[in-house]
Amino acid sequence: MRICLIVAVFAFSAAVHASSTLRVGYQVLTAGDSQERVTELLGKPSSKSHRRRAPARRGRRRGGQVLAGHQGGELWRYRRNGHVTVVTIVDGRVTEIEDHRL
């Protein structure tokens, strides 16, 4: 039982943490903030990439449209204080913030 608890705690601490907020010093970055606010708080990203919207495809049984669960947008990556932070920007606004330790 004790080993399972230790493994669970370790797995949880090493997992990516997706959130709608990120504390940056004394300020907070929140989903819905503008990309200018991201740059103001975090500076220039280490890298940027585009996340494409998955194409619609036909469902086999009903013939209806099946859409993928994610949206398009840009992924802005930052390396800071032993963490990698990925901010997803869609239409100029923050939609998701992921943070994990290196």
C-alpha cells in the first residue's frame, strides 16, 4: 500500500498541469487574456508552433460529422525556472496554459 501511494504521488508531481491560470511573480495570467498580456508577463517565447484544427470526418455508423476535440491556434513555449510552460493562443486570446517541471 505504501509503495502504491509513493508511486501515485510521484506520478502526479511529474504530470503536466493544465490550467486556466498561471502565477507570474505577483501577477496572474488567465485564460481569456490577450497575447499582448502573455508577452508582457512572460516575454518572447522560446518557440512557437501552430496547432491545426483536425478535419471533420464522416462517422461510420450514422454518416454524421465527427469533429476532433481540440481547436486550432498557436502554442507558445517558455522555459522558466526549471519549468516548461505552454500557452495556447486562439484568435489572439489565451485558451489554455500547461506547466510542467523539467
